[in-house]
Amino acid sequence: MQSVTHIRGLIIDMDGVLWHGTEAIPGLIDFFQTLNDLDIRYILATNNASLTPAQYVSKLAKMGVSISADKILTSGLATALYLSQKVNPKATSVFVIGIDGATQPLLELGFTLTGLYEVKNDQHPDKGADIVVCGKDETLSWDKLATATLNIRAGAQFIGTNGDTTLPTEHGVTHGNGAILAGLEIATGIKPTIIGKPEPIMYQQAMTLLGTKPEETVAIGDRLETDILGAIRTGIDSIMVLTGISSEEDLKKSDYQPTWVMQDIIAITKALKEKHTL
Ligand SMILES: [Mg+2]
């Protein structure tokens, strides 16, 4: 195993690394205590665009970990930050398929959100949107899909918060945001720009927030095709934990590999305590 002594910043996935659903993964409090003791900076970065940073802060607080909201980067926030660097938010309207985690960062940065095209009543919104953002939305409806399609076909820029094809639930594996994006892509002939992992945009934003260089930054995740592939595309090292989606079997079949494989955050904590010398 290579040394972990060069690590100054970590970009850490949450679901499958820090918790399963509402259940903390063992070693959570000691892991964050160790990062603080060793002065390792971190950003918690998730493809999930449904919750806001504040909602993640309170989720962690319930598990006994106190962090500030500026350490959380969701794909919803990453999308709003990305768009605010491309266009003037005050002059830009956005139609969103998504809930708080996608809409709130856009509103906070000054974008105007447009409403639904009511297909059944044939009511047009005041003005078409300049941009369509699509993220996880459990209240997804025919009218929302129609509004997104009409706007994209009329020339709106098409953005996906993340392209996860599947979503693990207590019932089994169901459709992820990528499946909805695929439907909109077929309906419009337009490919979305995707912000979340494995595209490098969110990892690059996280590095800017950390103020670390690629060679001193490491991504931690449980999913090969998002967390690990994203790290490879961004040019940073990665640790894959085995407490989430991807298994050792998946690793054997994969064309690309993480820099390190560790059982869980307890193993990472141990490695950092033993080998980290900063
Ligand atoms: Mg995960």
C-alpha cells in the first residue's frame, strides 16, 4: 500500500461510507475526531440532490458529529455554483425537476425559478426557462416531464445534477436520476451536462473549497462507477470502502481501480492515525 502521509484534503461520499439510510456506520465519531486532530480538511460530497447542506448537518448531528454547512457539497449546490459561474443568475430563469436540495441553492444564488406548463389546461408559463435542471424528485409527474421537454426543445440548456442510473432503496434497486435524464434525452435529442460524480465538476469544486492540490487530495467512496471513476477523471487518488454499493467482486470485473481498498472508515481512521505525519 502506498503511503497516506501526503493527504491534506479528503472528499468524502456519505451514503454507504458514513451511514446506511439513518444508521451511522461504526467508527463515525472517531473518524471525524481523527480528521480534526490531524488537521485534515474535508468536504462531504454527495450526488444526492434532494437534501440541502443544512439538512445533512442535522442528520450528522443526530449521529453525534458536529460539522458546519460549508463542509457539505451536494450535487444540487454544485449545480447552482456551476451555473452561477456561467451565467448571470439575476437574468436567468430555471425550471427544476427536484426538491429543496436542488431548488434552494439556485434561489440563494439569485436565479428565478419558472413554473409548470400545465399540459391538461394548456396553460403556458409566463416565459420559458433558460435552463432546465433535473435532480431526484419523488413527486415527479407527467406535467414536470412535459415542462422540461418543452423547455429543452425550445432551446433551454439541459443540466443533470447527477447521472446515477440506479437508486438503492429498502425495497431493492430502483431508477436513479440518470434514468429520468435518459428519458428526457430521448424526448429532446439533447444530451444533458452532468454535474455530479463521475464527471469531474463537483470534485474540482470540492478541491477549490479545500484549497488543496490534486496530489494531496483523496476521494473516499463506496461506488466504483461514480466515486472512484470520478476521482480517476479528476486526477486524484481514491479509497474505496466495502460498506456500500460496490463489492470486491465488482472490483475484480472493473477496468479501473481505486488507489486503495479499505474495509470501512474504522480502517481508514487506523491508517491515518498510524501513517499520517502532518
Ligand atoms: Mg455512496
